[in-house]
Amino acid sequence: MPFHVRDIETDALVRQLARIKGLGLTETIKWAVRRELTLEAEATPLRERIAALRAEVLRRPATGLEADKAFYDDLSGEP
């Protein structure tokens, strides 16, 4: 089934990628679409990534120490 690209920028981008990858136009489009679909399928939602980081932080034992505001202000250059 034919696939026609009528957008000049899209045509230029596909041709540039084809040159870089050393592929024909059809193979380049197939490669790019497969890659994008794979990345999309493997992508972990931000909510899940944050939950994993939060769980890791919460696994550390509490020290009972309070943060020294003056110390952190000094680190960030605030008066």
C-alpha cells in the first residue's frame, strides 16, 4: 500500500535519517516507527517512577535530626 508524504520537512527528516542509518526510505520509516512504538510500550509512567523513588527514600531509616535551615540557605547562596 503506498504511503505518500506531502510535507517538505517530514520528507527532509526521513531522508536525513535514511542517510545516517544507511537505509532506504521505506526501511527508515519502518525502523523509526517500530523504535517509537517500542519506546512507548516500554515507557514507565512518571507517577510510577516517582513512586519507586519515594519508596526508596522511605526505606532509609529516619535519623531524627532536623534540617539546619541556615546551613542549606548558605549552600544555595541565600541570605
